[in-house]
Amino acid sequence: MDSHKTLPVLSQKGVFVIGTDTDVGKTFVTSLLGVLAKDDGYSVGMVKPVASGAIPMAQSSQFDEDNIIPRDEAIMDDTETFGIIHASQLESTDATMLMQAIGAGEDRRSEVNPYALPGEYSPKLAARLAGVKIPYDELVEHIHHVVNKYDITFVEGAGGVTTPLTEDRTFTDLAKDSQLPALLVADGRLGSINRVILTKEYAEHHGIHVKGIIVNNTAQVEPFLLHTNIEDMERYTHIPVLGVIPPFDGIDAWNTKVEWAREFIDSKHVWQVLGNE
Ligand SMILES: Nc1ncnc2c1ncn2[C@@H]1O[C@H](COP(=O)(O)OP(=O)(O)OP(=O)(O)O)[C@@H](O)[C@H]1O
Ligand SMILES: C[C@H](N)[C@H](N)CCCCCC(=O)O
Ligand SMILES: [Mg+2]
């Protein structure tokens, strides 16, 4: 596990993973980066600060039917603090995947995912419907705390770069206030050049430094279009594409995924690009 420890010492210890859209593969790509970082010998933090679309923790090892609080009983008031949402036994499957990738146990769930909210909505709307007030400043502090704890920490937003987070903040604010460089996950389909440029321009305009792009090619775009799309993403943004990921169709186990991921991501290069000022 620690055999590769000729590692760059990272002056930037965290990365904020943003996407061109929801479902583009932020969680999948972040998990791959997490498993690679761990295999390279780093201690790895993961944060999914606020997840909507959370489900009852039925598949989890912690499953206890008597403990599941129905959604309407899970309504919170303004005195909410971190961890209370998890008393409602809701699971963010994003957080679960991020935790599994780095071998983090359930004891780390509230560190990884302070807020898990029901409903396939933006976190802002999900929080409003659940009666939860997300304390924005504490969320920023939590990210700083985790970033300081590990060699490298990956923070996953939700949806695209500027998904609403609270009544008066978006994930753009959170990425900026976390003071972390960003990694942009994009698809490779026709239209992806425009999506990448717009996202990069928006992020930079709001003070977020995008350092790399990962193309998650789940649509299996034909090679000529994919290649020219990547060329143009780099040409117009001046940001390197650090990996192109095909659909994964192997056994769903992280020890096999790490070898698979190494075929498509040069992890040392990624740490160098993301980890330097
Ligand atoms: N390269 C891949 N191979 C196989 N499955 C993938 C790949 N990339 C993503 N997926 C799957 O596609 C779905 C969407 O990906 P993912 O959940 O990572 O998106 P996301 O950008 O994190 O979305 P959200 O905005 O909800 O956080 C998931 O079921 C994920 O496991
Ligand atoms: C719950 C879902 N899977 C995502 N995590 C949330 C995506 C919110 C997108 C909001 C928007 O920008 O329109
Ligand atoms: Mg996700």
C-alpha cells in the first residue's frame, strides 16, 4: 500500500470537485482519485458537505428498522447542528461510495457527509422542505478542518458548479470560501466543449481556480470526436485534461478499480498539478 511513497508533498492539501452538470460522474471520478491517492500512500479525506437525494440507510451495516425516522418526523428546527441529520438514518449514496473508495468506516460518515437530506432536489430546496437550516460558516470550517487532517482531501459539490446550497449561497460560494483549487469533471459528448468553457469561465470569474479537467466518457463518444473535443477543451480553457475515463463494467470492488483507474489516470501527475500552488 505505501510502496509508492516517493510522493510530492502537497502544498495544496485539498481539491474541490466541480462538474459541468449533475450526473456527470463527480462521485465516480472522486472515488477513483481517492482510491489512487490512498494506494499511492496518502491519507485521504473525503467531504460531500451537503447531499440531497438521501435514502433510508436500508443497505447499510447500521441498518436498524426501528431507527429509521420517516421523512416528516425528520423535520429539524433552527437549532440543528452537525450529525443530527444522521440520527434520521438517511444515507447519501455519494458519501457511501466516497467512503468505500478510501476504506472509511461508518464512524467517519458525519465527517464525510455532515448533511444528508431527502429529495431529488437542489440541496437548498431539499433543506427547505426538511426544515433544515444549514449553517454555512460551520460548513466552511468543517471543510478546512478535514483538509488539515489528511494529506489530501477531496470535496465533492452537488450538481453543476453553481447549484443552490442554502437560501443565500451556492456551491460556487462554498468552493471559493473553501480556498481550494478545483477539478472539473465533464462528459466528452458533442456540446462538452461549450459546457467546459462556460463552467471554467464562471468558476474563475467567481474566484475559483480550476486546475484540471477529467473527462468521464460514459457515453463512449467515438474516438475522433472525443479527441478533438479534448483538444478544444484544453485550447480554449488552457487547463489540462488529466484523464479520460471510460465506462467501468468490471466487478464493483475498489481493489480491482484501482488497477483499472491507473490505466486512465496518471495519479502522480494529477497530484503534481493539483497539489502545487
Ligand atoms: N466511468 C463510469 N463508469 C461506470 N459508471 C459510471 C461512470 N461514471 C459515472 N458512473 C455512474 O453514473 C451515475 C452518475 O455518476 P455520479 O453519481 O458520479 O454523478 P455526479 O456528478 O456525482 O452526480 P451528483 O450531481 O448527483 O453528485 C452513477 O450511477 C455512477 O456510478
Ligand atoms: C439530488 C441530485 N442527484 C443532485 N445531487 C442534486 C442536483 C441539483 C441540481 C440543481 C440545479 O442546478 O438545477
Ligand atoms: Mg455525486
